[in-house]
Amino acid sequence: MLGGTEFVGRAVTEAALARGWEVTVFHRGRHAPPPGVAELLGDRTTEDGLAALAGPGEGPGGGYAWDLVVDTWSGAPSAVRDAARLLADRAARYAYVSSRSVYDHSAPAGLGEEGRLVAGASPDAGGDVSYPLAKRGGELAALDAFGDRALFARAGLILGPWENIGRLPWWLGRIARGGPVLAPGTPDVALQYIDARDLANWLLDAADSGLHGPYDLVGRAGHATMGQLLDACVRATGSDAELRWTPAEKILAAGVEPWTDLPVWLPPGELYEAIHGGDVSRAYETGLRCRPVEETVADTWKWLEELGGVAPQRPDRPAVGLDQAKEAELLAEEA
């Protein structure tokens, strides 16, 4: 596991350990991995940062040193390129957690893996590169080194315990404070997301069975609605929060940003269709199972409580959530 200490990487590591697999975690030492793993330390962004991985090419009995490598990297594709090249003779398979952001969002809604991809991605790109180009470049890097031994999990919106982006933790924290809560749009808006643990289980099953190539990995559109998500937050926290559903037009007119100020939510339109309207039948046909939204929310709240209510935050991602004064202003206008 390249990473393995936070969010998706943590979920994959925990899932592999639960299966009784032997897991090696290669990480920078900034966060403790789950108990029971073997640790290798290194920083893949530095010169010779992969040295700890450069052991013998074959393991006991003449097989690979590792049966599977899982990589969640979202920075410069050159880091995936270097790791994949180094591990091509040391690992049987390479699973890269990519993103549905690799699709050109101007493509028609409802497409699956055949959708048009962003142009201009390169496995050799370094430095500052956009998220879609970073993820597509990472795919190309893994493909170049592993060919049909490479599996791409093109995840969409990811929620669940260990989240270090802040989307569901923000909603849980806001609703836990109670009182009137600005709820965007209408409660029947369908969402498309995946619990990190469901992603992890599918990924390990898929790699173990020899699947390769791209798979869009989120639940079916409408697996939950915005209303069901926020209602689950109210129940999990046990707060007295009152959801005040506010028209999208009013929210947008006030300068509130969907997705960032109000995480998860998008108003109707092209971007909504791209994020929450994909065809994921291929993943379901290969065993994807998604737990109820109530379980995702309750488990995330339990995890947050264990941390004292404050979720970790990735330093390379901006904090999300609506300013309290702006929310109060909008709620006052609705009263």
C-alpha cells in the first residue's frame, strides 16, 4: 500500500488486514498506519525517496515480492510513473485509485467508462497540474508500466470514516450544533457517492480476481438523496437541528458556492449531471455493493467523536463549509 494511513488508503489497508492479508505500508511517517502492517518509510516526491521499495525483484519461491500494489496518489503523475516503473518487476498487479474527474465534463450525462477523457494528460507531468490531468496522467503511468496488470478505480465523491477532505465531517459538525440549518435546494436531489470502505472492498476483490482497466466506482445515482443524507446526520448526532430547505436560486444569488461552501450539493445543471449522474453498471456487475447512507453517516460520526469532533484536513485541499454569518443571513431572510 502506497500511503495507507489516511482516508481511502486507510480504508484499503484496514480491509486487507481484515481479510488476513499481509500488508506493507509505504508512507512518509506523518501518520501512524493501522496495527499489524509492515512499514517502509520514504517520500516519493524526493530524490531516492523510493529507495525503501527497491528490494529484490522476486519474493520467496520465485514469485513477486508483492501480489498487489494499491496507489491513491493525486499529485504529479511523475510520482506514479516512478513508483510503477520500480515496482513493475516486484508486484503482480497495480491498482490505482483514480477519479471520474478524468472525464471531459462537457460529455453527455449518463456515460460510463466509454466517456470522453480530458485531453493533455501526461505520465511525465510534474509540479502543479490540475486534478483531472493528475489522475489521468497517473493512469497512463500505471498503464505504461503494468499494461493489463493495471486496474483503475475511477471513484466519484467519496465519503465515510477517515475523511480528510471535510465534506461529510462539516455537515455532521454543523448539524451537531443544532438550531436552524440551511439545507440546499430540495431534499429529493439524488446523490451519487461511495463509502471509502465499499471502494476498498471492491478494489481488493477486483484485483484478486484479475480485473484490469477502468471502472467507474460510485453507488448508483439515487442510492441516497440530499435529504436522506442530512436526515441521517440529524439522527446520528442526536441534535435538535431543523433543516431549512432553501431554493437553489436564492443560495446562488447570495454568492454561496455549491460543493465547497455547501459540500456534496450541486444545483441542477451540467456539473450536477457529471458528478451525480454516471452509469456505474460495470462496477455493480463485478461485485460492487454499497452500504446504506445511514451506516456511512453514523460510522463517520462515531469516528469524529473518537477524535474529539475535529476531522483531519489534507494540507493540499482548502477547507470546506459555509461561513456562519452568511448562513445566519440567509436563514434570517427565510424566517
